[in-house]
Amino acid sequence: MLIVQKYGGSSLASIEMIKNVANRVIKTRKQGNKVVVVVSAMGDTTDELIEKAYKITSSPNKRELDMLISTGEQISSALLSMAIHHEGYKAISLTGSQVGIITDTMHTKARIKGIDTKRIEKELSLDNIVIVCGFQGITVDEDITTLGRGGSDTTAIALASVLDAETCEIYTDVDGVYTGDPRIVKKAKKLDVISYDEMLEMASLGSVVLNLRAVEFAKKYGVVIHLRSSFNDKEGTIICEEVNIMEAPVVSEIASDENCTKITIVGVKDKPGIAGTIFSHLADKGINVDMIVQGASLDEKTNNISFTVTRDDMNESVNVLKGLLPKLSATEVIHDDNVAKVSMVGVGMRSHPGVAAKMFSLLGERNINIHMISTSEIKISCIVEKGKAVEAVRILHSGFGLE
Ligand code: ASP
Ligand code: MG
């Protein structure tokens, strides 16, 4: 069998840990498998490299930034290869360019356009364990690119797909995906299996166990992911297509996100094109808007429009909107950063009515006021007062029987 394994920075943070990873890789090899290993940079190396660049200039050239930050993975791959040699096994480390991971030219967030598997196949046929630098590729003009922060996951899944690997094991510092954040909900349980769609919703909620783009990639190409810990031998969480999950629970996970703020534009004229004006001005500034609620206007003359953005984007959003007030003939812009988003995700919601009603009732019983609500087919999110978010997560977690 061919197995792709990916080790994150937290699993490779020290020489001791690199040796541990080497033993894990060798164990998989000894079981008769061919192994391709994708590595991230050691610990916080990438952050440290970026910091260095910003000490020189506040706007580093992106091509050069890619030259710089792609070095982190070169260090970890070479060291891991040496650690494997030291144990008496054959291994070779390869950069993105040596592997032939061709990307577009969008430096610091490039997309993979194609992978030439010849080199990897040759090395595998020579009995080598192949260690690939994650997160990096090369343009057709031979400039080094990177795939966006956390991009090693994408490298691993892309390789698993083109090499037709049996599974893609992603090793990290947690045991898998949990029904809730174990730091908040003591009785949170590890999920054995979860669907791509649920993972995508969760990644968009900010619970970043896996890179969003990597999950999209896995879904598109049907790559089964086994997310697990590099610190123990426990089975982790399998991420796969929903049809392969026997009994999907109604709710799989409850999450909260404090990185959100609520902005309301009061007294907006009720006429076509207004929402388009508001949100295109925000989009022009690269501001990502999450939940949007427009009240129905009673007098058919004015509306209030509320939406949420991350904390970083709040001030800029408010400024953009203040400038637009005359154009919108709106009265004022209010913002509130004392809020948090509490969400429930689960594919079972599709077939079980009353989930939202139950969620709202559970919150209501505890006197937790809901400021905003948004839903998708498999997710319900509520904006609540920030100080109530932890309590909200706990009562929903027990209320929906996740413990
Ligand atoms: N080292 C890169 C980062 O920290 C890529 C990765 O970890 O996946 O973003
Ligand atoms: Mg990293």
C-alpha cells in the first residue's frame, strides 16, 4: 500500500520530535508500505521567518517572501531524512520544485496546477521513503511559491490524490476532531468519523484543525483523511464522504468563535442596489463579511442591516460605512465587539426538523439573548453576548447529548 503522511510543525518542533517522527515513518515502512511524507516547518519557524521580513520592511516583496518562508520546510525535510538514514533506512528529501509541484504565480497563496509524479515514483521504486517539503511549489518560470499558511495539508492531500494513495494521514498535536473544544467542554468526545462538508463548515467557524483549502481539495478528489496525533498511537478521526458514514449524528460539533464583531447600519433606504453598494465597498477593501441580517422594514422606507466581521476588520469596516452614509441615506453605523458566535454543525440536521428550535430554546432557558441568527443546511450560528459564549457551548453540548 502507498501511504501519505503529513507531519505539522508542532510534531517536528525539536530534534527529539523529529527522531520520533522518523521512528513512526519507519514503522509504517516496516509494515510493508510505500511511504511519502510531507513535512511542515519546525515549530514556529514560518512565523519567525515572516517576522524577520517585517523587521526590514512593512511590505516585503511577495516573491522574496516565498523564497524566505519556503526554507522552513527544507530544514525539516532534510533533518527527517537524516534521522531515517541514522536508523538504517533509505530516504530522500525533495523540494516542491524537485517533486514537480507546479503552481500559478500568486505568491504567498499560490494554487497547485499540476504535479508530475515521475520523480516520486522513481524514488519509491528505489525503495526510498520520500520526504516532501510541504507548502511550496514552483511556477512554470521556476519561481518558488507557497500555498498560503497551513498549506502543507494541501500538499499532502494533492499528493495522496495524484499518487492514488490508500490514505492520507495527517499528524498533529490533537487526537482528532472533537464534539466541542475540550478546554471548554470537559466531556467533549472525539469523533471517529466526520464528513468533508462538516469539516468545511467547521473550518469556516475558525476551529482550524485542518486547512480549509485542503479539505476542499480532499472532497473534490475523494481523498480519505485520517487526522491523528503524532504523540500517541490512538486512532484519530476519519474525514470522508457523507455517504460512507453509517449513522450520522444530528449535531456533530458545537463551536464558539470570539473573533467576531457586529456592525449595524441604521435607517438604510429600502431600495434596490443598497446592499450591493455596502458589501461591494467592503469587498474592495478585502474585508470578509460573515453573517448578514437585514430586518424587514415595516414602513417600507428604511431598514437596518447588520453583519459580522473579524476583530481586525472592524475599524476599517466602520470607516468605510461612515463614508457611505450619505450615499445610503442611512442615519448611523453602530458597532459591538462584545459578541461571540456560537455554532452547531451536523449533517443530520438535513433530515431532522426542530434542531434550530431546540437550540434557541436551550439558550432562552438560560436567559442567553440571541442577537443574530444564520443557518445553512448543516449549520446554525447565533451571535450572543461574549461573556455568555462558554456557557452557551456547554449547555448546547449537553442539551444535544454529545457527552
Ligand atoms: N509552515 C507553513 C505554515 O506555518 C505551512 C504549514 O504549516 O502547513 O503556515
Ligand atoms: Mg506551520
